[in-house]
Amino acid sequence: MCCNSALTIPPPDPCFSFLPTRPDVISFPVSVSFRVRHVFPHGPSKSIPDDTAQLSGSDPACFYDLLGIPETGTLLEIKQAYKQLARKYHPDVSPPDRVEEYTKKFIRVQEAYKTLSDPRRRALYDRDMAKGIHLAFSARRLFEFDELCTQQMEDKSEWKSRWQSQLSHLKKRSMYKDSGDNMSWGAKMRRQRNESS
Amino acid sequence: MAEQAYTVASDSETTGEERSSSTVPEIAIGIDIGTSQCSVAVWSGSQVELLRNTRNQKLMKSYVTFKDEVPAGGVSNQLAHEYEMLSGAAIFNMKRLIGRVDTDPVVHASKSLPFLVQTLDIGVRPFIAALVKNMWRSTTPEEVLAIFLVELRVMAEMQLKRPIRNVVLTIPVSFSRFQLTRIERACAMAGLHVLRLMPEPTAVALLYAQQQQQNVHENMGSGSEKIALIFNMGAGFCDTAITATAGGVSQIRSLAGSTLGGEDILQNTMRHLIPNMDSYFSRHGINEIEKMGLLRVATQDAIHKLSTQPSVEIDVDLGNGRKIYKVLNRKEFEEVNQNVFEKCASLINQCLSDAKIEVADVNDVILVGGCSNIPMIRNMVTGICKKDVYSGMNPLEAAVRGAALEGAVASGVNDPFGSLDLLTIQTTPLSIGIRADGNNLVPVIPKNTTMPARKDVFFTTVHDNQAEALIIVYEGDEEAVEKNHLLGYFKIMGIPPASKGVPEINVCMDIDASNSLRVFAGVIMPGEQNPSAPFMEIRMPTVDDGHGWCAEALNRTYGSTLDLVTVQKKVQH
């Protein structure tokens, strides 16, 4: 099992303890999405906003579509679009009978804004998009990982150099994992889909 | 937040429903309960107006005196002299005491106040009492606050000639969610319904957003995004915020707060005058209380004077041949309080770095609160920001005006001139997470996350065949878990037998539109689609008074046996 092989990877230094997700998330966005969807299967659907179900299904909007801006949009356009959408979807201003629905939407808009307003995250997101990974929320864990790293590294320049070393580290790791696995990315994806359908 | 859980089921609950069905929305009033002073404001239909008490005061002292059978607060009561407030019969600084346990340093610092603050240092609520007819009569910060709020409510009802129920209150950034429930409790006791609890600097940010919007309407402003740094320091707390404002939308980028305030400056200075102050006054007899009052008033007076003059003469007779005579100059005063000023500076720097904003990008520096008059504070803030202070606000009224604006906006009032076309996008002032990786706090919702929010993190077991996992939820940003605020705890049961690190324990936290926090948790085995046992949903905080004791007992009893460890998600096949 691949999860066991993942466990045998020597523990990374504390600062990188969130590392192992990263290659997984990049290569298996669907699995993350499904997982999140199945987190509360027994819960009353009314009280638990289940945003991912909509996302992976009928509404596969990317962050740019969500904000209603072109992929070439400037930071200013992103900010303006965000504030405009916040005025519409923020629970403080949304119609009282649609608060729950709009809150979900606001959280997604917020996620999109947070990613696209940060040049580094935007670059990563654009790269994933180019690879054909379109699911907006599947990349979620990636951003959480980013945040944790950002918190741990105060100094920006230090952050950058660490980030680069991490990236190469990650590449090595994912290569190692793939070889240990003897499965192509596509094969994994197919298996994933079979299992979750 | 957590209305259902903490609002006292009183008769006012039903009348509120009836009233809300009437045609005209009731405009919520804004209340700024300061540690030392308090004010009330309301949207009058075209602008914000501060309400005045019968003595024509806009700013009223926050205290309740228990001298007679009927307690009287600073709204209605007229003090013969300031010493009367320091006679032991009056309780003040309740904002600093509310929702704190007796191991809290802030509670310990309050022991030098004239009324009685007793601690057993075991993590329970402190014993607080007022001197009534030569006897210590017990009370609680919630009770004192409620009595005070009733006076404010009566005052507002008389002036506005309508019943008041809905309020927007300002609160310090550093308040935990547990403390917020105590504020809500006090409001419920006073028959008030909390519409919003706004961190003080965010209320100021809203006022700023409105001013910018007005400038745009009057073609004075450009309408582009403006970044403001807000520094708010009163008697009890010091808060900072960075806000990005455009088109009436105030987006809070970061918040930072601490329990530092004018009270610390006052006590530092008093200790400078009498180094053995604590032992000198520790007996808390009537004589000591009187002397302490004398010293307090003299020191306070000296600090105020030092804001405008380079040195001040302090002359106090403490009796029994003990006299204090000293000429205190500004430099000495600043040295004595250097730790306070340094901490303030670090809060600003932290706020800037959390918001990822460079000093050069800050358009306006807003300095509010009672301590904004202290030259060293002004110099420190302008020194960091390399900018003069924004002059468009009254430093003592900014927070309450912002609260009144929020009250009008949240009550659904429309203004034909667009003055209420405002929105504040709030962020979490503190991280919320669980105890994991040994004795650490692992955030699930990091601080400065935009609200409403929903985030989850996967955890796993630390022992082979671990069947249960204890989830202890904390709020705060200290790495060592016990230094944060305990919000609640519960167990995840029925984890299927597996090697450690294999089960996936999902902890999801949700802050909804009304700032109510829910925690969802459950376990899913790798490769499975459904959870091994029903998921749990817990509304937090679930702790009550004595949570400090409770946290300690938890750690001692369970310690390492049920710890969680964060292991990142593995490949799912």
C-alpha cells in the first residue's frame, strides 16, 4: 500500500512536518475533493454546508471564473472583483433567507481572492491550471500548507530560499514515491475514480 | 455568537421576536465599554450621535459602587470625589477581570486595586468583593457589568424614547471566545441582545471606511484602496489592526492585541514610587485602601500632566510618617514603562508582518484610545510608520461611533445618501486549534482568517490500536498549549484497530455568519469512504468558569495517553 510506503519516509524536520501532502495533492486533486465530500455523510445536510459537492459536480468554476475576471487580470482587478463580490455574498449584506447559501459562496470567493492576490500562490495555481488540474477547491490543502509554512518563516527572503529548496525536495520525494509505487499518474487517477464511484 | 447556548432564556427573548415583526427596524445602539470610560452612540438617521447622561457627559466612568443597598454605576451616580471610587466600595476595571481565572497575570495585577480580588491560584474564577458597610460583599465581573449596562440602557431609552434591546459592543482583540460568552451573559442579564461584538480597532476601521467613502462622494478622495494602521490603547488593552478600505468595504487584514494598557503604566509608575507597594498594601485594610487611593490619584494625575509638561511634582502623605515626594520627569517615566512601549511597538510590527504590508504602503495611521495622548506612544507609532497621525477622528469617540455605524448597518437601516453603504470583513483575532504533536497547539483556523470560515486538518493516532482520541480545543497563538484559552474538549471513540499513524482523524472548524464556532470531528480509515463512527458536532466554547483548573486536570489525567499527533494526509488508495 502506498500509504505505508509514505509512512516509511524518514520524518522531515519539524518545520516541514506538513510536507508529504503536497505531492499527493498536486497529483490527486480528485481524491482530496472526494474525501472532503464524504466527511459528513450522515450529518444533516441543512446545517453542514457541503460546498465541495457542488464544486466537483455542476459548478467546476476556476478561481478566475469565480471572481469573474480574465486569467490576465491585474491585482487591481482582482481586488475590485473581490470587494464587489463581498458586497454581494457577505452574510452581513446578503438577503436574510439566503445567508447560508451566500456564506458558502463567500468562503469560496475568499479562497479565490486569497490565492490570486498573492503573486506566488497565483503562479502555483496557474501552473496547476496549465497542467489541467482545474478543481478550485482541490488545491485547498496546498494553501493551508502554504499558510503554515508562512507562519513558521517570518523572514521573507529566508522564506523564498527555503521554498525553493523545498520544491526540489518535493520533486525528489514525489519521484521516489512514484517509483516505489510502480504506477503511472493516470493509473492512479483511474483507480481513484473507480474506488470513489 | 453561540446565542442559543448562552443567552439567558428570559422573557425578553419572546418580546424580541414580536418586535422584529414591526415595520420599522429597531436601530441597534453602539456601546464602547472601556476599562475606565464608557460611551453610547446611535445612528440618528443622518449621522452618529453620542448620547449624554443627565450630567451632560458623553464619556462616563465605568464603575459600580455598592456603598448603599442599591448599587449605583458611573452613568447615574455622581462621585463626591475621585477618592470615593477608590474607597473599596466601587468595583471598576471589570473588563479586565471578566472571564478570567485566578491564575491569570491580569487578575493578579488587579490585586492592588482598592476592592478585593482574592486568588487561590488553582484556575478557578477569582473572588471579587466590594466593601459595603465595612464588610466584603462578593460579586462577579458579569454582575457588575450587567448593573452598569442596565444604567446605560435606561439612559438610552430615556433619550431615544423607545425600548432598547439590540446592541453592538466593542471588545478587545485579545478576548477569547469564552470571554465573549461572559460579555453576552452580562448583556442578557441587562436585558440586551448582542447583535455584534466588534473588536475595537475594527469599529474604528468602519468609521474610517465611512469617512473615506464620504470623501469620494465629495470628490475629495480618489476611491482607490487605502491601507490604514489603527492603534488603539486604552486603560486596559492595546489593540492594533490593518485595514484595506475601498468603496465602503473595510477589509481587516490583520489584528493583534494584548492586555497592556494605561493601568499597567499606572501600576509601573506607582511601583516606581513605592517599590514595595504590593507588600505595603497587601493587608487590604481600610487604612491601606485609603492610602492606596491617595497614591493612585496622585500618580494618575502626574501621568496626565506629563503628557503636556516635561516634569511633574508628586507629593503624597501616606501617614505614619511615610511621605512620598518626588519630581518625576518624562524621561524617567518613559524608562519605567519601557517594557510597555516595547510591547506596543512589537504589536504594530506583528500586525504589519501578518498583513504582509510594508510601512511605506500604509496610507493613514490612526491613533485612538486614552493612551494616545502619551507623547512616547505617539512618537513610537509615528516612528514606526514614518507618518503623521490621521487627524479626522476624536480618539476617545472613534470606537463607539464605529459601533453605532455597525449597529445601523446590522439593523438593516438604509441611508439615502449612501452613508451606511458599508461592510466590514472581519478576521479571526486568535488561532483556533487543538492540542496535538505532544503539548502543542496546532491551528485549524489560523489567526487573521477571514470570517465566516470553514477549514479542516487531518490528524492521526499516536499509539497502535488507539481506540479513542481526546480532542482539546484551544484558542490563542502560544505554542505551548496551556498558555492558550481552553474552549472545550471531547473524545472521538470507536477508532478501528490499526497501527499508529494510519487512521485519519478529520477535525473541521466552522465559524458562521453570526461568529458562532462549531467543531466537527470523526475518523475515516484509509481507503474507506465512510467514517468509522458517526461524526461529532460540538458548539464551542463548552467550558464554564474554572476552565483553567479544568485544563490542568485534563493534562494531568490524560497527558500522553490520548494525545493526537498531526500527520499529514497520506496517499489514498
